[in-house]
Amino acid sequence: MLFHSGSFLIFFPIVALAYFLVPRRAKHLWLLAASYYFYMSWNPEYAILILLSTVSTWGSALFLSARRQRPGKGRGRAGRWCLAGCVALNLGILFFFKYYGFAADSVKGLFALAHVELELPAFDVLLPVGISFYTFQAIGYLADVRRGEVAAERNFLRYALFLSFFPQLVAGPIERSKNLLHQLREPHRFDYGRVKDGLLLMGWGFFQKLVIADRIAILVDGVYGDYTGYSGLQILLATVLFAFQIYCDFAGYSDIAVGAARVMGFTLTKNFRSPYFATTVSGFWRCWHISLTTWFRDYVYIPLGGNRRGRARKYRNLLLTFGASGLWHGAGWNFVAWGLLNGLYQVAGDLTGALRQRLGEGLHVRRDCGSHRLLQGLVTFGLVDFAWLFFRAESLAAALGMLAHGMRNIGLYGFFSPDNLLGIQTMALSEKDFFVMLLGLAALMLVDYGKKRGVDFKAALARQNVWFRWMVYYMIVFSVLVFGVYGPTYDASAFIYFQF
């Protein structure tokens, strides 16, 4: 069930309304039933997997909690084996469904280099939607209990809801038990202001997805699907636009998820914070997919040693963490390359920091002025966008092929010819749609810039007269209805992060 499908537009109002009407003791049971129905609308059989993850981590957490209450036993061998076994079980399930085919092909390719033909069993399985998200959420909870940062949840049904809460089940945010579990114990009553704010945020999410992301997808899919028919500058334009497609697609999903939860009284983690206004790659990652970035920081980077054991270990840990992050995003070497590129950017930035500082002082560069921050932002965007090419390409070979083809075909005339302004007609997007896309991107950047400058749009809107507020609400709704990419001939595209 997609957020922008007709079935969800029926499902969500019913669930939210019933949530406020049912007795307090039945609220979490109702949400649990609704969440499993939501998940099973994709494939009922795969509900067994999330149930297995729920049972294994819930029982293991209770065992770890019991061990902690015994003096000298909390961090004993039994606790370590329990933690390792449960993590191995959940990662093993994730590996089988998501990575087995990739690993088998990689091993066979490695043996093929030595002219040895290796036969490995093949399994035709469908990737369960959201498995990477709820697996990491479960492992994070287990680690928090092991560390004594949260108490083990004794109510199985409440913990099951924590892992399956439908707004953030299939594409995050990856919630921490410290944020969400206690909210599931609290009663939430209808509040007009909170419902209005949640619906407004959902509307902005739909705008990002249907008006911007899905319109850009038409152009990007056309170019990446057959890049040999396009010039280097057209490939460059498609890659730049993909940066905004994936942002609007994923941030749109996150805003719909956070808004839907807010309607019912729950506060989810903010997942994005104007990432394309960052002036360093590390700053970009502090603002992009925040719930995943902090998960890898707390459960991978810091346990590896973080930056506590010298620069060489720090750089190793950075590359391992970002390589693992790339692999989390997809079972392909192009995703690993994407993750390592982002790690290498930060290593290079740290290594050259002192040199750049001396050069700036020698050239009397003012670092506190807007032009310098603008240059830093453009360089950061260029680096991040170059890495996005590897993320979007079908494979590592396709990414390298696009780079080679683009460098050979970087001519200007065909791209800027009067009859083919910006190559729109040959890039599967009409001039009208291209113009609507530009207007949508302008609105997006205006809102993000305001957020970067600390503007509270919700509070600013609340201070306006009622006629103006409702005019803004209707503008968002009508923009989605009039300019959104949908209709009888439209095959609703899944959110990009559903594949992870």
C-alpha cells in the first residue's frame, strides 16, 4: 500500500479516526492490527519475517535485561552469546533475502577470473519491503538494552507495534526505542492543532513526491535507461536532477510518515535538515537520512573505535562505515562505490584541511562571507551529485560506462540548440512539465533555505489571518491535484527507498 495510492487515502482516515474512538487499552492493539494489515497488503507471507524478528529480539532483550540485574552477570558470556546469536539471526535473514544473489554472483565472478566455473544454488525470492529498516530498528533496540540505555519492553504486543508502526515501517525513519516506545505507552487524544499540522506536513510530502520527484523521474529514467543516446551535458543534467528526485522522493515519504504519526499524536525523528545547503560532505551527512546516519555512527562507527585511536584508524573506520552504508542501500558494487566515495570525500577533506587553511590565509580569503559559503556549497553539491551517479546507475559497469560516454560526448551545440532548448524534447519531458518542475524546485529550495535560516514556517503561518492560512492549505492541495503526476494511465511509482 503506497502512501500516494487511493487505498491509503481510505485506510489512513479510518485508522486515525478509530484510534481516537477506541478505548485507551485497545489503542495500541488497533494500531498493531492496522500496521500488520498495511504491511501484509504487499505480501502476506512476509509478515512471518517481521514477526520472527519481533519475537527473537523481544525475547533476547528480556534475557539481557535479566542478566543485567544479576551482579557480575550482566555482561557475561551468556549475554554476549545471546546478543551475537540474535543479531546473527536477523542479519542472516536480511542477507538471504537481500544479499545472497549478489554475494553468489560476486563469488562466481571471482572464481571465473581464475577460469574456474563455480555452481552455487540460486533462489528466486522477492525482497521483503522495509526489511532493512525494521531489522536495523530491532538491532538498535537490542543494543540499547544491552548497554542499559533502555529497559526491556515486557509487553510483547507493544514491542511488536514498535517494530511495525505503519507510518515508518517500510522506509523509516529508523526509530530509536528511547524515542518511540514510551510514546506507545501514553494516551493520545484528538487535538485539532496537532492534526492540522500533521496534515499540512503530509500535504508538503505529497507535493514533493507527486509534483517534483515523479516528474523528474520521467526525465531521469529516460536518460539512465539508454544513456548512449544522450550527450554528456544531458547526462549531467539528468544526474543533477536525480539529486533532487531522490531528495524529494525520500524527504516526501518522511514528511508523510512524520505527518501521519503526528495526526495520531506521535513524534517521529526528523530525517532531513536542508541537506543541499550543506557546505561540507560531512555536514551533508549530518542533514541527510539522519536516522540512518546516526544509527551507523552509534552502532558501527563508534564501536569500531571512532576517532579515538589515531587518524589512520579514524579513516579506516570512516571507510568501513560508509562502505557498509552503501551496501545497506543496495546489493550491488555501485552502491558500495557510492558509499566509499562519500567516505573518501571526508578523508580527503580531513587530510587537506590544514593545507586549505594555509592557502586561504595566504590568498586572504574571507571565510565568513556569503560568497565563500556559496562556493563551498556548490563544491559540496558537485561532489555529492557525482556520487549519486553511482547510486542511480543499474550497476557499477553502467556507471563507469555513463562516465566514459559522457566525457566523449560533452558537446554544447546539440544541448543548447534553439530547436532543443536544454534537450527537453529528447529527454522524455515536455516543456510544460519541465517548467512545472522548475517551479516546484524553486518552491522546495525556498522552503529549505528558510529552514536553514531558522524560519519556523508553521509558527509563521499560524500568525497569519485565517483566510491566508486556508489559502496556503488549498494551494498545496490544488498544486498536488493539478500538477501531480498521477491518473488512470499512471502507474504509481514506489518510493525509491522501498527497495532498501
